[in-house]
Amino acid sequence: MTVLVFLDPVHPAGRLADASSPTILATDQGVTRGDGIFESLLAINGVPRKVQAHLDRLAGSALTMDLGIPAAEVWLAAITTALTAYAGGSAAEGQAVVKLIATRGPEGGNTPTAWVQVSAVSLALAKQRDAGLSVILLERGYDSDIAARAPWLLLGAKTLSYAVNMAALRHAHSQGADDVIFTSGDQLVLEGPTSSVLLAHISDDSGVPVKRLITPHLDTGILPGTTQGALFAAAKEAGWELGYGPVTPADLLDADAVWLISSLRLLAPVNTIDGVEIGTAANRAQLSAELSALLATTL
Amino acid sequence: MTVLVFLDPVHPAGRLADASSPTILATDQGVTRGDGIFESLLAINGVPRKVQAHLDRLAGSALTMDLGIPAAEVWLAAITTALTAYAGGSAAEGQAVVKLIATRGPEGGNTPTAWVQVSAVSLALAKQRDAGLSVILLERGYDSDIAARAPWLLLGAKTLSYAVNMAALRHAHSQGADDVIFTSGDQLVLEGPTSSVLLAHISDDSGVPVKRLITPHLDTGILPGTTQGALFAAAKEAGWELGYGPVTPADLLDADAVWLISSLRLLAPVNTIDGVEIGTAANRAQLSAELSALLATTL
């Protein structure tokens, strides 16, 4: 089942719509130009997780895109309406995907079309958490220093123009791989097409074990990962050291474990990168269990 | 007025739809991922121009995107239906914009949504032909040699993921400029966000005047321009020499005239680039008139 709720000034709690019927104009710039933004978040037992972090990032994307979107409280009301409808009157159980979408609206104007979509979590994502992923490195084409000087490239904004991300995933599948980690023109690790990248280094050089979690620096033009952010906060409390890139492909291969992390799949361990095993199966499993438990405390 | 005709196996000539009512599912991957392709072409007195070149380029984009789309004859039937409806029963007069759009269809599937849209030509485009453009150079972020080795970047495909192109135009307008010419990371001239770039060099070093038309090489990952292609063919017949890049920003500034050329705006002279005048007003006007006359023979 898919539930749609449009943000509509006439309906302060949002306007429910039938997802199996057309609801979008063919002239909407979201359709004709991929001109819009989105967020995907997880709801557990009817409660959206990290909703403020997602609304903050949505507002950041809107600013980068020069797109006026409804206020946070309007989104929150529509999310509540959508999750209530999804539960169908009974108490919500289990997980659901909540998507927030805003486009620039019909051609010739600048009046956004905005809606909330709630649907089931893909079984494939749960499988990725358990079985792990084979990943390939693919060039994203941009140098890691371009984001600040070329704001029109919209790096760091989560736009609807995801054709390249989807093509990269198709390319990985055609190579027998599950997913992708993008690298910059200057050979730094960036992010996955739909995830952040995380790595762990464990050392006890001085007899004192040091556990270090590392993610690429935001300066490289990647999306700020809301789940990576939540996990970092929890890991710090638990005594992990935190580090922010630059991360090189060699750093990934040298790590004790690497993960793709996102709101829907949560923490998916990377078994191999370009066919090279990352750490050992035992290490990956142990560290994944430890960090997944920490992440669960944030959900 | 906007006319919509969907390509639909049940309606071999296409299915007319009301453009003022929603016709697209909110879960269509064209909306949620900018995952689709398009073409824009000009119709004059009810006749679509260069229709085969556009259908060929659409098929090329579909191949790059691994997207199965309807055959050319199905598009042609829908275009005819749409232009007939647009004329409203009388003989079509004047110009109209014909857009061909195909998306990957609803999420979870790979059944394209495809339609033809006919609408009026923007008055702004006609004005650009007469008054010319002030243009700024903006980095596209990619090196000119990346297209061949990174097919997942979809360079050379005309996808619906146009958010960066639109953002570049907004950036130009915020700087008081009309349009953009993208440059590569290695400082070569690429294309405009919605146009090809063309320049003319006139010389008579040996007493024999040589007229040379130049456009950036397709190897740089730019879209093959259908209007540039048609003009090149006509110019060759008329005795012009033709050249294909690499083109540098210095080449643009040194040209006798520079144009942005596309199916809808046709040939729009560039008056200034980053505030520097290109050639002289007299030269620009004379060369624009000469080439516009040649282009008119191809329409």
C-alpha cells in the first residue's frame, strides 16, 4: 500500500490522495526537469525517526535550489496524516518508508508541489543489513574541492535529479555488484548513490584499544548523512573516536570494516570493494553488531 | 494552450489527455528520480522540424539510460495527433514547441510512461534571437575526457535530471546575465544548459576570405546538437569551412561571433561573455543574418 498526502493550504493537516491515480501535472517541473528535492526516512510503529534532521536537510536543499517550500510544521502535520492513514485506523506496527517531496511546480511558475508518501520498506534493504554488500568504486567526475566554488552544481542538496545515481546502481548490477561508492576526480571517497560511507579502524598499538569511526568530510560536496550523524553521536557516547575524511580508496581497503549507511537500510556492511575483501567476516560481523546496537538506541 | 498525448498501446494514434488535470502518478520514477529522457523540437505550421534527428537522439538517450521506449512510428503518430489537436481543427499556423518525454514509469517497474506535449513558443526565445545574449562561463565540474570512461554519468544523454542546468540558469540571472556556457574541469568549452555553442572565425590572410564555423567536439560529453548539425550541413553547402573543437574560452573571446543554438531559440548571438564583447555589433548582426538565412532553409 502507498499513501499520499499533499501539502495544501486548504487542508492544514494535508490532503489525502489515491496513489493509484494520477496526481501530478505532466507540466510539473519535477517531472519535466527533475527540478525538486526530497527526503526518505524511516517510521517505526508509526513514529517517524530523526524527523527534525530530515526536515532540516530538506530546508537546506530548498535553500540551495532557491525553492520556497512549506514550513516544518506543515510537513509534520502531513506526515502524521499519512502515517495514520497507512496504519488504517489500528495502531501502527513495524517499519514504513516516509518520503517527503517538493517540486518547483507547474512550468512557468514557482509554486511548489509538495507531498508525503508512505509505503512499505523494501525487503532487499533488510537483506543487505544481514548479508552485506559487494561494492564497486565509480568516478563521480567532480573534484572534491568544487562544491564551494560552484553552487550551481547543487552538491550537498538532495534533488530529484537522480538519474546519474540510478545509472550508477544499474552499472554496478551489470557488473554483478550490489552498490557503488563514488570517488572524486582527485581520488577521494565521496558517498554511495543513496547512502553515506563509514569506515572503522581498530588499533591497540599502545596496548589500549582505540576504536575509530571515519566518514568523508562534507567539504567534498557530499550529502550530510542524517543516519551517519545519529550514529556518530551515539558512538561518541560509547567511547569511539570520530574522524572526518579525507578518505582515500586505500583507506577503505585498509579498514577493519566499511559500511553504507542510510535512513532506510541503516547499517549495511561492505564485504568487498572491487572484489577485495574488507577486513575479515568475523570482524565485520562483530563491528556491525556493535554499531547496529548503538544505532538502534537512536531509532 | 497545452496539448498532451500519451503513447498508449490501446490507442495507436496516441491518447489525448487534459493538460490541466493530473496525468502522472506521484510514484512515477520520472517524478521521484528524474529518471527519464526528453526532446524539445519546433513545429512550423503544424509540421515538426528535424523530427527524425530528434527521434534518433531520443533513441540514443534511451540506450544510454537502458530505457525501453516506444518505436519511432508510435512517437510520430502521437506527434501528429498532438499537433492536429493543437491546431484545433483549422490549418496550423505559426510555431509551436513539441516535447517528447519518456520516464521509467512507476516505482518498482520498468514500464515507461511516454507522452508528447505541444505548447506555445516562449516570446523570450524570439527576443533572444534579435537582441542577443549576455553569457557567463560556469564550470560544469567534469573533465572533457570523462564521458567515454564513465557511462554512468549519462553525458550525451538528454535526461529529465536537469536540476543543475536550471540552477546554472538561475545563477546567471542572479548575476544579471541571460545564459551560461559550461566549461570543463580542464578548461574547454562544452555547451549551454539548453543549447549548443557555435563560433565563427572570418579571415582573409591570403586575400581569399575564409569563413569557418566551429563547435566543441562531442568527445567532451556534450549533447549532439540537432540544430547545430542542420546548420553545419547548410553552411558547408554555402562554402563555409567546418571545425570541431577543442574550443577554449580564449577561442570564444577571439571569435568574430558566438551563438547559442537550439531547436526552439534557433540562433541567438552572444553579445558578451563575462562582460567582454564578442567581435563587433556589426559583425555579429551580419553573420547572424547570414547563418539564420541558411538555417531557415533547413526548417
